[in-house]
Amino acid sequence: MARRGPRNAGEWANWAGDQRCRPARVLRPGSREELAEGIAAAAAAGQTVRVAGSGHSFTEAALTEGTMIRPERLSGLLDADPASGLVEVAGGTVLADLNRELAALGLAMENLGDIDRQTIAGAISTGTHGTGARLRNISAQVEGIELVLADGSVRRLSAATDPELMGAARIGLGALGAIAAVTLRCVPAFTLLRVDAPHPREEVLDTFAERAEAHEHFELFTFPYDDGALVLERNRTDEAARPRGRAAAYLNDVVLENWTLAALAQTGKALPRAIPALSRLAGRLASGGRVSDRSDRLFVNERRVRFTEMEYALPREAGPEAARRVVEWVRSNRYPVFFPIEMRVAAGDDAFLSPAHDRDTAYVAVHQYRGMEWRPYFEAVEAIMDDYDGRPHWGKRHFQTAETLAPRYPEWEKFQRARDTLDPDRVFANEYTERVLGT
Ligand SMILES: Cc1cc2nc3c(=O)[nH]c(=O)nc-3n(C[C@H](O)[C@H](O)[C@H](O)COP(=O)(O)OP(=O)(O)OC[C@H]3O[C@@H](n4cnc5c(N)ncnc54)[C@H](O)[C@@H]3O)c2cc1C
């Protein structure tokens, strides 16, 4: 299934273009009832079912050769109470649309990842997170989930009344049922001030924990062949929003998005021996800046350059050492990787399969440009992360199996019990869930 190139008729491909499948049937339900009917009919016909979100996982998470549900028509706000901040939204709602609707109500998500193209159900299902020492992943903002099960019945789960099933369903890998709707606890709209500044990498890693604590949202990017790190600090501000239009959009151009990066990455792909020099150049180009804007606009970036990615959640204190070891591995092997290492943080969380379960976390992410060899690099990074009891992001490449993952998750058995209750016949299974959760 790992193939690139143009998509053939009937083929589904993820954003990176390297996870593909040919579902036997594709359904695009327009209501919860149509969703339920489609699932029940597929299950009765002996087919497995996967809901694809917007295909932004790098893993095989959404792939199926059975029935694929596309959620484009299950979109939009269903209910909202601006006073309490509780908002019910259809599972297929793309985060960018959600953010716009919330802003119109004077509300916002308290934290977001660095893009807004995912669906809300897809985002929570793999534990999508942003950064913030005291903030948990996006699924922690979920108060209720409406789940359509294999027989077409609908279960409305709430954090208050079904803590055990919610602990599983908040990060469920699509393996428990189809999420028709999600109730989110939002916060009053706010403005963020984002300050980007380059620093020596060693200095930033030495002070990683303090920097993470000192800012609401702390993040860094570092190119392995360069000695610098670009630090991004975002904090709430009472200043009026002062977006800088195009300049703001291009503030971070060389880090992971857009044209400068594309040109350098393309050159590196054609001339791998030039990668260390290009990487140092990119590090020098990564310049500072300051901008304030509506929160969601400053959380997210546009990613036009395609890549594949691995990301590991580690005990917070292990992050700097693990990142140093990745840099050292790349340099000593002269591995042709032009893309930076990204580090973020999150607070410990109680979802059973949260990679940040029960521990304050540092995330370390590595990327490889589309079409370049990623496997030896990612295998080496995974071996490093294994030394720290690392837990992989469910939506990003890794090589773990149920056997290697179970000991890393204290609530593994509770998740399996919920799976047995909600999907005893494994209608919502695929090769990925079989690999990482077992049959
Ligand atoms: C450019 C880029 C940037 C990214 N940035 C971040 C980031 O900052 N932080 C982070 O943590 N991750 C990030 N990711 C990863 C991404 O957030 C996750 O992989 C996310 O799960 C993708 O959501 P999606 O809607 O595309 O779902 P998909 O990838 O299509 O599906 C993901 C999983 O959710 C399940 N699913 C989807 N919809 C439903 C539903 N309605 N009911 C039941 N199951 C469902 C699918 O079956 C699948 O198992 C990024 C990915 C890309 C490509």
C-alpha cells in the first residue's frame, strides 16, 4: 500500500500520498441516520468499516479494503451554548471551519496543533496535540461523543456518566465505532502573541523544562546539521491583534512550510551530499519575529511542502537528551535529512491510549521530505525513543505492535475491554488496528 504517484480511480490516498487503499465501497452519509444505515448494512454484509477523516495521518490508520465512510457531509455546528462554552459539532467538521464558527460565537479551542485541516473526529482519534506544559491534547476538550456502533445503534457517551468508555473513545483510533458528533468544552475567544527567536541549540535544550514552563505554548525546531534552534513562544495577550498579513504568514517560512523550504528540500533531494550545507543555511535563515492575532490563526500554519513524519511522546525530562541523540545519529551517519526536529510539550492526560497518559510529556518529531528514504532514519529514531519508554503518535509513522505497546500503557486492558464492549465483532478493524491493538 506504500506507493506514490497519481491516484487511480477508486483509490484513496492520505495527505502525504504514501498510504493508499482501494475500498470496496465508499459511503458519504449526510446524516447520523444515513451513517447508521450504511454501517449496519456493511456489517450485515460481512464487511469491515473505517471512517476516514481528512487523511492527515501518516500511518495506515484510515486504510480499508472494506467500506470507507467519507465524512464531508457530516459537518458543522449542531448545538452551542456560548455561556458554558459547550459546543456540539458533527464528527466530520474540519478544524478550520470549526474555528471560524467558534470565533463567530466568541469562543475558541484552548489549544490546537499546527494545522487546521483535520476533522475533529480524526484529530481526537489519534491523540492530536498542540504544545503547552499545562495543556493536554485536543481530546481532553471533549465532554461527549456520539458513537455509531456496528449494528447501527447510537451510543451517546459523556465524561460525566461513562468515564470508562469515554477514557477509551476520546482516543479510539477509529476502532470503537464511527464518531457522528463530539461535544467540546471551549473557552472564551483570545488573542495570542507569538514571538519567534533563534538561539543556540545547546542553550535551548539545557533550559528546555524552564522554557516550557515559562510560556503557555512553547515549541522549537532545530536542523540536525545546524547548531541553532528556532524557538516559538505563544502567550495570551491583552494587546489588540496586530496581524502582519503576508509577512506573518511567511514568518516561519523556512521551518516546515512553504516556498523557501520547498526549494531547499528539492535541492537536497537532488543533491543529498549538499544537505548538511543546506541545513545550516536553513538554520541561519530561520529568523525571529513578533505577531499577535486571533488564537487559532497563530496556532496553525499552512503546510504546502509534503513530508512524512514520526513523533514520540517521552517523559518530559527525557526530551532534550533524546533530541541530542537524534542529532548525533544524523550527523555521525551523515544521513540525508534536511527537515528539522520539532519539540513540543503537553500535560499528562487520562485518555487510556493518550501517548501522554499519566505523565508530563515532551514530544520529539522527525520528518523526511516526500520521496526520500525515511525508513533507516525513523528506525534509528524509534530505537532511541524506546530507551525512554517512548509512545508513538498514533497518526505518525512507527513500527510498534500491540505486543510492544501494551506494557507502555497502564490502562491498556481497560481500552481492550471497551473495544470488546463497543465492537466485539471487530467491524471497525483494519491492518493498522490489528498491528497496534491486536485482533
Ligand atoms: C501537515 C500535518 C501536520 C500535522 N500536525 C499535527 C500536530 O500539530 N499535532 C498532532 O498531534 N498531529 C498532527 N498531525 C497528525 C494529524 O493531526 C492526525 O494524524 C489526525 O488524526 C488527522 O486527522 P484526519 O481528520 O485527517 O483523520 P485521518 O487521518 O483520516 O484518520 C485518523 C484516524 O481517525 C479515525 N477517524 C476519522 N474520523 C473518524 C470518525 N468520524 N469516527 C471514527 N473514527 C474516525 C480514522 O479511522 C483513523 O483511524 C499532522 C499531520 C499533517 C499531515
